[in-house]
Amino acid sequence: MIGIISAMHDELAELLCVLKNKETVVLGNREYYTGTLQTKKVVLVFSKWGKVAAAITTTQLISRFSPSEIIFTGVAGAMDSQLNIGDLVYGTSLVQHDMDASPLFPKLEIPLLGITYINTNSNKSLFESVTLFQQNYLKHININEANEFGIQSPKIVSGIIASGDEFVSDANSFNNIKNSIPNLQCVEMEGAAVAQVCYEYKIPFSIIRIISDKADHSAPVDFPIFTKKVASKYAKGILENYCS
């Protein structure tokens, strides 16, 4: 069984519509939806926002459903100036940009684990599914939706994703994070927490983020509308490819 997590309902709404044999299990004020996506058994869940919520969700998911792997998908703010709205970031490692237990431990290092960056699973099949989606994205979102958000030929970038309990919305926060983490691609609020739980439970973990905005808000969009019209359809297209 494949575990699929997003922070918000709208990010997986399209997938829920095509989930077959759907059943719901309520645990810890969260609804876990089991069923079949294409040919694979899956469990979908909305973690809610932030690292604590994401860690709770992931731990329950592993304990109850014993997934063979976990995939996180959702939106993120760009930290690399080359990224545009609608681009895809395939995470290769995760870091908590607000982790600071200095002077007891180096800044950004996870106390007692002795690591700063947690690498994701090297999943060639998932990356190929992302690539297939990218090559045919207008089969999944229509041209009017693409134009509404200025999406033109979205690209895929592999790299570092940072997480923290902060919605990065100003230049000072943007610059502080960017200066402390070289080669950072995007920032969000859950991925590194999920990665840490998977690391400690030895569960393969992958993450795909869709760029919804510049993290410094230099290119603002209607966030809820983007999530519903674009991000949810990205997730559906990519994961249907992967589960076929």
C-alpha cells in the first residue's frame, strides 16, 4: 500500500474523486481514505498545516496501514529565482530551516540524530511519472487555467526543500532562509517532518512540490484558487501515472 499525504484537502481533492473502493478510517481527528488508484492500493490523508500536524499524521499512517512507501505532494513557495508558478520540485533532501538547538548542536542539525538533511527515496519510476505529466500537462489542466496563472511549459527541478512552522511572506524571512541553506529550491511547512518520521521508521519517502508563488511574494497569486484549479490536478495526473 502506498501512503499519499497532502497538507490541505484541495491538494488531493481530484485524487479522491477517482479513488475506487473508498473506505474511511478516522484517527486522531484525521480521515484516512483507503482504496485503489489505477492498479495500486493507496491510503490518502490530509495532514493539516505545520510540522507537528504532519508528524502526527505520518506516524498514525505508518502504525495503522504499514505503507510500503509514502509520497507527499502539495504546493510550495519558490526560493530559487529560476522557478516559476506551476513548476515542479522533486525533492532530493529535506531540512528544517527553523531547527536551531545551538550551541548544544549545530544550527539546522536534528538533535540526537546527528543529521541536518534527510535524503528522499531514489524513486526512478516516480520521477518518470512526474516527467510524463510535465510533457503532457495540458491534458490535465486546460489552457485557460494555465493562462490564468501564467503557466507556460512548466519545468522539473530536483533539489533541496526546506520546511518550517512559518508561512514565508516577507523579504527578511526569505533572505534569512536562503542565506542559511545553499542551493535551496523551495520552502513549505510539512515535508521535513514527514521525512524525519519516515527516516526513523525506515519507510521510503518521496516528495513533489508544485510552485504556487515566490516565497517573497513578488509574484502573488490567489493561493486557494491555485490549489484547487492547478495543484490538485497536478497531483492527480502524476500519481495516476505512477499507480498505473
